[in-house]
Amino acid sequence: MATHQSQSPDLSFVLCICLLSLSTMADAKAFASCKCSSTTGPVVSTSALTTFLETVQETALKTLGETNFDPKYYIDLSLKFNLSTTKEAFDGLPRAETGAVPVRNLDNFISKYFDDPGSDLLHHEPSDFVAEPEGFLPKVENPQVRAWALEVHSLWQNLSRQVSDKVRRRPDMHTLLPLPEPAIIPGSRFREIYYWDSYWVIRGLLASKMYDTAKAIVNNLISLLHEYGYVLNGARTYYTNRSQPPLLSSMVSEIYNRTGDLELIKKALPALVSEYQFWNSDIHEVTIQDAHGFKHSLSRYYAMWNKPRPESSVLDEKSASKFSTVTEKQQIYRELASTAESGWDFSTRWMKNSSDLSSLLTTSILPVDLNVFLLKMELDIAFLASSTGDKSIAERFLKASKARKTAINSIFWNAEERQWLDYWLTDYTDTACKEHHMWLACNQNRNAFPSNFFPLWIHLFNSDTILVETVTKSLKSSGLLNAGGIATSLTNSGQQWDFPNGWPPVQHIVVEGLIRSSSQEARSLAEEMAMRWIRANYAVYKKTGAMHEKLDVQKCGQFGGGGEYAPQTGFGWSNGVVLAFLEEFGWPRDLNIDC
């Protein structure tokens, strides 16, 4: 398999971007008054505590320097005293002209006025955890692999948390949100529940027969949806301005398929319809007229924020430092937050210039994967509504799913590449102001990403054997398949959602799409890639004693790196995907697990 380390943007694609974006500069006045543009769109305010902790974060960077500095640490601190008392003490610290505080003074201030990050979460023993569940991974025959799988299964205990009562009593003293039920966190610096991570956590929990824990996660996410109108990126006050890839309906469907719990569906269905409306609201929905004159509605990522992300405030300010005007800075801040909403934070997939993070244009891209997830939501809601006897909702969402499938094929499909390609709105200066956009072939991003193959995850696509075999051949020749798994791109940019990193959700969606088809070629490839991923995780686990957030797929047994924070261990979705793969494929008794 090819393992390309760099990839140049398609020349015609770049030329199209340049020419058309220049032609729309005259629309600047319309853009400035547009309520949903990247600079003047909606902004959801954050808490006073979050704003203050950003100042603490900035002071800590000036004091300690960039070495081993994690900005999220400071934004996750909890107050011991009220905010005004803490602010007064902070303002009284001695400072150099640079704004730095003597290290001892800063350390003393933090230890006196704050509780450590994570101290407002209590370890929780899941009531449905047993050391070896009945019927656990019946296809895993190899004793060595089975022993490891049980160790991975046991990690659910380590990652289970309950929000402390003190958060409920004084929410103003915490950036953590008071979730009603216990949760599984990803691990390490990620001390709170995350949205799209939770889908793969739940897939692992279902393999572990931990149905109550899985339902509790869904209930927590529904509580966020009721409170804010959408599921937050994560359960923190600084995540209230954005969501993440919408997979709640998939979580509910998976749990229902295992448990038959109709009460869960009845509780979830109104929330799912509400979430669907959010993702098809003015700020997300874009209309495109295709080459045949037909109009289609598709969705984009769009964070309701135009300032530095609090958890990465000092990093975002650095990214925006090349811009001189408030408008330009607001635009890049919204792009950074919108890319975080995509889950792929960060990747050349969203960048005009692969070496310049400040060239992000995520709000001007219609992504294949987001629209696949929304198609899945439409199908899930139709299925769940039908299961409860609500024919009206079922028919409405089946109709919507047919329209989105047509849109996905009309706007994203590229017959030459035999893939679905992200579509760039080249007239991005007034993206949300235009009534509709005209489809241009050169606006498709021809660079290879595994998301180009995500439509195969949906039955409407993987049931077409000829299509599956066509796309499978394209995947095989794409250069994305490596010794340790599927790479996230072919560009080695130093960003963590680029080559050579491979991520658990990417592996799972591509593999599951292939295995659900009736094509023997696709199913064989699915099993091969699942086995590579399992082997790579096993090797890293045996080498480091931990499951890792992402892997380096260039060779079996290396964990990943890059991006704006150090590699993390734990790790919720990594555990979930390994257990889901072992449940699906098993491991023969005589098959070696080593690289």
C-alpha cells in the first residue's frame, strides 16, 4: 500500500478558488451586513468565570513559557472562593512589564484560590460493569487477544465519572457543566464528556454489555440538547458556542437495536427532531444549484463564536496575530471554532494553504461527512418514529433522507475519482447571504481524505454492490491505506488530523461501511484494515501500557502526534473501536496478534 507523506492541492481546484473568490470581493458591503457571515454571525456568550480564566491562562503562558504548557489546564480550574475575591487577589499579584508574574507567586495564587482540574468530577463505579461479561466477544478465540480485550474492557472503570454535587450547588464556580448522570470521559486532559467521542464509547460499552452506562451517556447528551438547543462539543461552559458531528441518533439507534428500550426512543425522539432543526438552521444550511438546474440543501459546520476558543485562547491569538483588523481576526476565530466543531481539529482539509493554519475556511466548505451524518440522522429518526408508531414523522424524515441522498450524489460525487468530495463555496465572502450557489466542478476538493468514503457507512449506498466495488477500488489506490491503519490525509502538515495520523472513528466508519456491503472485495478489505488497526493498538498498548487517542499508521505499533497538544491516553473512543472490531471480526486462535 502507498504511504505518501505529502500531497499538493489539485491545481485546477486552487485556480478555481482564487479566481472566484477574487470576483466576489465587490460583495463586501453585503457581506458586512449579513447576519450569518463568518465575522458577523451569531455569538453565544460564555461565563464570567471562563473569561477570567482566559486571563489567568495568558498570564501563566507569560510566566512559564510554552514548554509543557497546556492552556486547557487553566480553563478547567475550579474556584475555592467567589469570583470577585479571586479576581482581587489576582489583580494584586506583582507583575513585570511583560505581564509575567514570579513563578512562586503564581503557583501560590493558583493553589490557594483554585481546585485542580478534574477535582469537581468524582470517580464512579459503573453498576453494570463485571470483570468478564457473559457472552463477551464470542468470536475472540485467541487467549492472548482475549486477555488484552478484557484489560481494555476494564478501562471503562477508570474513565467513569460523576459530576460532584458542589458543581450543582455553585455552578458559577466551575466551567464543568452539571450533568444529571454518570459519564465516560475520553481520558487525560479531556476530563469531561464529549459529543462525537461518545458514539464510539457507546459502541464499546455495548460490546461490554454495559447497557445502563450507555443509556446514561445518551441521557446526558439529551439534557444538553434540552438546555442549549443542541448537543455541545463537550460538557463545559466554554463549549456552549458549538456542537460536534451529530451522532446522537446513531447512539440511540444502536442502543435500541441491542435492548429494545422503547422508553429511551420516546424520550429521545423530540430531542432528535430539535437537533435536526439546529443542523438545518440558517447558519448551517446552504442551497446549491447543480449542473442540471436542480437546487439542493446541504449543511456546513458553523460555530457561534468569533473570539479565541477559551481552552486554546493563547494559541488562537497567535494564529490571528498576522491579521491587523478586528474583522479579519473575528473571521479566523470563527473558522478555528468551526473546525473544532467538525471534530477534525486541525487538518489541511479545511485550509487554503496547507502550511498556514490561519488560512482555514471551514465555514465555506460543505463536508461530505457532516451530510452523511445528517442523512443517517434522517434515516434514524424515520426508523425510531416508525418503531413508536409515529407515521407522520417517519414519512417526513424518509422524504428528507431521499432529498439528501440526491444532494450528496449531485454535489459531492466525482465519477473520475470514484469518491465523494468536499465542496468549497468559493464565493465565501457572502456564503450565508446568497439565496443559492451555482455548482462548479472545480470547487470539489480532489485531495484524498477518508471522509470521501463515508457515504458507504449508509445502507442507501452500501447496498449498491456495483457502487461499493467501484469505491473500494478507489480507496485501495488512494494512498490512505497504511500498515497501521487508514491515514487521515496524504499531507504531512504537522496538524493532528493529517498524515501520518490515523484516528479510531475514521477506521470504524470506513470499515463498517465496507463490511455492511455484499461485495466480497469490500468485506475482505474491511477485515484486513480492522485487523491492522487491532494489531497496531495491541502493539502500542503492550509498549506503553495505555490506549492512545490516535496512532501513527506508517507502521504498526506507533502512537500519533502533532497538533496543539501532547498525545493523550485513556482513551474512550480508542477502546470502543477496538472492542467493536473484536466483536465484529473476532480473532482466530492460531492467528498471531503481534505486528
